[in-house]
Amino acid sequence: MVVKLYTTSVTTNREIFNKQNRIKHVFDAKQIKYEEIDLCHNQEERDVMREKAGIPDLLPPAIFNDDTYCGDFQQFEDAVEDNLLKDFLKLQ
């Protein structure tokens, strides 16, 4: 199983930038290995991300375990706060 984090390296939206950094910081701190997929380098991945999640207007950051959508930033934050991150990431 591979945790995938869909991000964008080019954004004028400071909120998206901060959310992406927060997720990466938590993953690094908890030593959770993940694959970062930058949608700016591959526009087709945006459509793949949205199709896999079943959300036509999904914006990054988006978190998956392989092809299974785990949730959005708020769900991630809730899982971190509740100490349920591994459950959220479907690693258990």
C-alpha cells in the first residue's frame, strides 16, 4: 500500500499551499512514507485524482492509499487530532 498525496507546486492560493505543507510535515514527523504527485507536472493526474475520489471538483491536497480516497484536509486534521491517522490512511 502506498500513501499518495496529490499537490500542486504552483498556486496563488496560500491556503492550499499551507495545507499541503502541513500534511507533508506530519507525514515526515511520523515517518509515514508517501508519494507526492504534483498536478502541475501532469495535468492528466488531476482528472485521475477526481475520478478515483468520485468528486468532480476536488482540489489538492488530496490523500489516497493506492487508489482509495482517504479524505480531504479537514478529515486529515481530525484524524491527527483524534490520534487516528493510521486508520484514516488505511494503514491498519
